Amino acid sequence: MVGGLDYFLGMGSVTAYETNAGKRYRVIYRKPDHIQTQKRGFKTKRDAELFLAKVEIDKSRGAYVDPAKSRVLLGEWLDAWMASRSDWRETSRERARGIVARHIKPDLGGYPLASLSHQLVQNWAGALSKTQGPASVHKIVNVLSGALQMAVKDGRLPANPAHGLNLPKVSKTSKRYLTHSEVRDLADAVDALGRGIYRGKSNGYGLLVLVLAYCGLRWGEASGLRVKDIDFKRGRLEIQHTIVEIDGLQIDSEPKDYEARSIPVPATILAELKTRVEGKEAGSPVFAAARGGWLRGRVFRRGWLDEAAETIGQSGLTPHELRHTAASLAISAGANVKAVQRMLGHASAAVTLDVYSDLFDTDLDAVSAALDLVLATTSPRNSHSRD
């Protein structure tokens, strides 16, 4: 019966109707929320049947995707996804915004979610590899994958097309670690530059080098260190603040839960810190900019660190490499992985082992030497006489 009910299949129905181009079929079915909807334009009854069968199977498997919800453009979804991420810190949000604007929206932003196939996303990721390094490609893809995973959870996609992509391998680069003498030489070289002396007082940036290299602070934590954060009785730095820079503005922020920590300070450095902060207000920065305020990382590098590092034969040294140095010096002094994790504020010991696995290679030599010592004190093999 043309234009009428042709037949029912499960909870839906297939209906024929006439158009100027000939007979077409519509599928009427109910979504998981029991709201009735339809899809028109099938040229053959079989195509309509297959579509309805797939809908019913997807509903039974919990994999149904509402076509109306999957028509949203990726660019619009990315904006909504970023706005919903209340768990992000401002620095994370700023990085995601930059990645979306520069690398995702220009190529994929105009596609509806339903049009994002695995092959399409793979081709996009492959093109990224021509202009971006392996580590950057992984970071960019991770942002897209996070947004698409939320689309899956929201019932807009049946699966994440950014999962399981073939991406370039990220090779681990060797880290630079300074020795005790190189750290001292670097601190002396920074002090020798004599820049930034304001109102007759030294800026104390040589001491800043020592704090970075022996306490393992991130730059924002060192910049945000206040006088009141130094516990001279316990010999600790209480890391409760970090300074982040967003669009050129410095923002006082709190570290993540696992990054807030108490760090032991070597007595010699603690004594220098006590002299450094004498007479300062409790809330003032320990290492302020030349004319007050929080010291910016790029200002410290351009004004002091770059030249001082070149003087001691360590050109291109960064403040973060002094954090690496802190891990190296702690481990060489006998600190175990859990102690290093707590000092650096890593989320887990597994993260510390992954980042600094090369520093623990020497532990294997120590294990071998200890076992050999035990073997040497026991009876050697085949020492018993034989008849």
C-alpha cells in the first residue's frame, strides 16, 4: 500500500511514499528515550530495513547515536568541550586553546562529528607529522581525542575515531645533569654579572640557581616562593603557590594537590636564604624581579642564566634542566625513588621512574656488586672434593 504502512520491524516501521523521483522509503523508530523519530529518502526497501535493523541492534548494545546530536560541527563541539573542563588549570586551558586554534580547527573544524572517520583523522595526523615533531603530534592528537571521547560519552559518536592512530614514535632525548661543582660555578657566574641590583641590594639570583638545582622546584614555584613559605625551624620549603603566565599576565595560582609539598633544604642553602629574606615582609617574593614583583622566566634567562651558562660551558641551559639536576644529585646522594617523587611533586613514583629511568641504571650495578659480595663470602662452587 503506497503511502501507507508497509510493515513493522521490531519497535520501528518502514513506510513507502511517492516523490517526483519515484518511490522512496521512510523508517519510523523510537530512540532510547522513547521519543519517536524518522529517517527518509531510502531508495530501496532493503536499505531501509538494514538501517532499522542497525538502529535496533545499536539500541540493544547501548551504542545508539542520535543523528541530530552528531550533526554538530567539530569546531563547535571543541569550544563546548573546552568550556566544560572545569578541572583544568589556566595553563592547561591556554595550551588546549592554542592547539585547537592552530592545529585542529583549520583542518577539521568544519566537519560534523558524524563525518569524522578513523581514516580521515589518520590522514590529518599524518599531515601533522610533516610540520610537527613526534612529541607535538602526540600532544595535538591527545587534545582531539579527549574532545571526541566526551562526544562518545554524550551519545554523539559510537566510537572515538582518534583512538588507535598510527603516530610517530617519540624518542627519549638524553637529559643534561650538572655536577655539584658546575652548579656552584653557575651560581657564581650569575652573581658575577651584577645586574639587577636595586637600591643597593643584590638580586640573589645566584642563590636562586642553588635552590633550583638542589630543591627541584619548577620555575613557577621558584618565582612564586614567598618569605613565609620558608620554614627555618624544620628546614623546609613549603610549596603552596605557583606563578603562571597567561597572555602576558602573571597569575598567582595554587599547585595541584600532589604538587603542593614540603621540600627539605640543605643547611648551607637555608643559611643563605635566611640572610636573603631578612627584613622582608612575609608575603613578598624571595626572588623578586629587579624592581619588584614576580620574576619572569624569560627575563631571568636573557638577563643572567644564558650568559652565565655559556661562561661555564653549558650553553642553552634552561631552568628546567636545573630541576633535572636536582633529581640527579638527590639520587647520587642515595635518595630512593619515593623520596625523589615527593621532592619533585610527581603524581606517582611511576612517573619519576619513567622520567628519570636513566638515573636509576646505576642501581643495577650496585645490586650486582652487593650480590657478588655475598657470593664471595660463601663457599665457591665445585669446591667439595670428589672421590
